Amino acid sequence: MQTNKNIVVKKFGGTSVGTLERIENVATRVLRDHTEKGESPVIVVSAMSGETNRLVRLANDLNPYYRGPAYDMLLASGEQVAVALLTIALEKKGAKAAPLLAHQVGIQTDAIFSKARIRSIDTTKIQALVERGVIPVVAGFQGVTEDDQITTLGRGGSDTTAVALAAALKGSACEIYTDVPAVYSADPRLVAKARELKTIAFEEMMEMASVGSKVLHFRAVEIAAKYNIKIHSRSSFEDREGTWVMAEGNMLENPVVSSVTHDPATVVIKLNPVPAGAGFLADLFGRLAEKNVVVDIITQSASEKSGKSAEGWQRLHFSIPEEDLAQTEKILHEILKAETEVTILREMAKISVIGVGMKNHPGVAARFFKIFKDHKVDVHLVTTSDIKISAVIDKSQLKEVAEALHTEFDLDA
Ligand code: ASP
Ligand code: MG
């Protein structure tokens, strides 16, 4: 039996296949690596850039509350186009390629529409194609349920398809081609002195993904960590090394803080008062979870609402991604009584510092908050983990704070 040594899963993002010319460039590059490095490529592609957003708009214009099989079917269609075009481009250059949608591969997911999770991948067909010298071109972002419904894995989910496929094929690495040449210590559009990282730990990358860095899909990194698949995040336009996402133990150095990241699309919701005790919280967060709304930071404290005794009541503040606001408002409407005042703070941003080195270095929080004090920035919510500290602030102050933190933690290029 042939080993999987030369199989390399290569994922191309939306901008990498954004035009026919770029699709042809991808085909050329894949075939060159095949010839020069002896790789057997398995390709995963995203929809052409802007396409998924366009499809989301169409659905929302009809009904912003609809989520379900038809929504996923609609969104998944973008990848179908890209897969077909790249296959045509590869064949035009003399290669043999096979276009594959998720149901044709056998990428099984659960039935949580819009945020489905991969349960299993059948590699039989892909292996057979590779053995015959055919390049499988697989649609990212989509899956199929047990009863043949099309699902999608959440925005940015093509990364997850690629890493899951690499794991299923028992590979040790996965290439993710994108429009940025590397993972940076901060978003260069926000922090001019951001620098490229050669390596970053799975754990750090997961934190970055969860605080809104759009570099890699969270689930992709989670799967990579679980199956120890190194992710090489690199440019599809430049021919050079990017950033390796790998196990912490393999990295040469762990700075105290390796990145300053932000999420510019956060909404803070303040409820005052709500019934004290876990019953109300369980009900609210249970309903949000059912709709797959990811509640981020939660704080509660005794209510100070005048005219009402604080006993039996509490204040509740939490943050959610902007995209989940409509769903959340609907749920609040269903369960809140008239006495609860709802304040929604839009135009919020979450700023975080992340680093595995924090585990062994005290004093990071003190340095973090000193920056806010020096810059007279109000902090609406705070949260920490052993390798991350985050604060929600007004979006208008984001740039100033991000730059100051980047300098404070010795990250400037
Ligand atoms: N096309 C999908 C999106 O835009 C999936 C992806 O690009 O990874 O979210
Ligand atoms: Mg992406």
C-alpha cells in the first residue's frame, strides 16, 4: 500500500481564487510543486472573494432571521464555483483533476446549520484519485449531514476542511495559502510596526482566532493541535515561507506576549436588572447557545437600580459578535420582562494580548492596564485566561491602544 508521505493538503482562500487569472496562477503553482517537490496535492478551495458575503446579503435581504438548510445550501454554492473553475484550470494545463463537493467526498457533519462540525471524513475516494495521479479539488466550508443535507462550517471554515482532511489523510502538515504572507504580531492595518512571526504555538493561534483574528478558523487550529498537524500559513502571491503554527514544545522561543490582537465587531449588552441566581442565566445562555450565539465575556453584579431593592436582582453585562446581534435581540425580547433596561453598546472592540510566555511571567496584567490608564481609555469588560488578557473598549480608541500595547510588550518591528 502506498504511504501518504507525499500527500500535501493545500488550501487556497477566497482572494487566492478571486479572479480567473489568480485561479490559473494557483494551478501553475500547484503543478510546479508537484513536479519540483514530488508532492501529491490535495486541494481545498474557498469561494471567490466577496462571493460568500454576496450570498449572505441575498439571504438577509429576504429574511435576516432565517437560518437553516436553505441558508447553508445557498452559502455553500460559492465553493462549488471555485472548485469547478480550478479543476478546469488544472486540466487546461494538462493535469488530471477531479472536482469534489463535500457529499461526494464524504465530509460528514452534525446538523447545526451555519456552524456545523465535522464528524468524519471518508478518504477512500481521495486516496484512490491520488493513487491514479489525479488531483482532488475539494470544496471547503461545506459538509453533509447523515440525511444528506448540505451544511456549512461557519465563516472562514475552509481552513477547517483543509486541516481535517490533512488529519484524516494522516498527514503531518497542511498549507493554507492566503492574501497575507504571514501571521503578524498585530494586524498591520492597525499597528504600523507589526512584524511577521516565524512560528506561533497552537494555543496562541487558538486564542488569536477566538478573539477575532481572521487569519485562521478557530476549529482548524483546534483540530491541528489535537492531531499535531503543523499549519503553514503563507502567501499565495509570493513564493516564500510564511508562519508555522505548531506545538509549543517545538518553538525556539516564547516571548511573554507574542501578539496584540483585536476584534472590531463586538457588541456589549447590559441588562439591568435581571433576576438573581443561576436560573435566569441558565435560561438566557441556554437559548443563545441553541442558536449558536457565542457569548464571549460575561460579568454580573448586584443591581443598583434605584427604586428596586438590590436583593433578588442583578446586573448582567456580556459581549457577543456583532453578527449575532439580531438573533440575540430576538431572544432577549422573548424572555425579558418590562422592568429590565436593555442597553446595547455598538461600535465596541475587543483588544487582547496573547502569549504562552505569560504562564511563567507575572505582571502582564499590570502593564496591560497601565496603558489604558495612561491613555484614559474606559474599559467596559475584561477577561483573562492563562495566556491572554482582553478588554472591550470603544472602537474609536482601538488603534491608539493597540499601538501602545505593541510597544509596551516589545513587539515593534
Ligand atoms: N467562503 C467561506 C467564507 O467566506 C469559507 C471560507 O472562505 O473559508 O466564510
Ligand atoms: Mg479564511
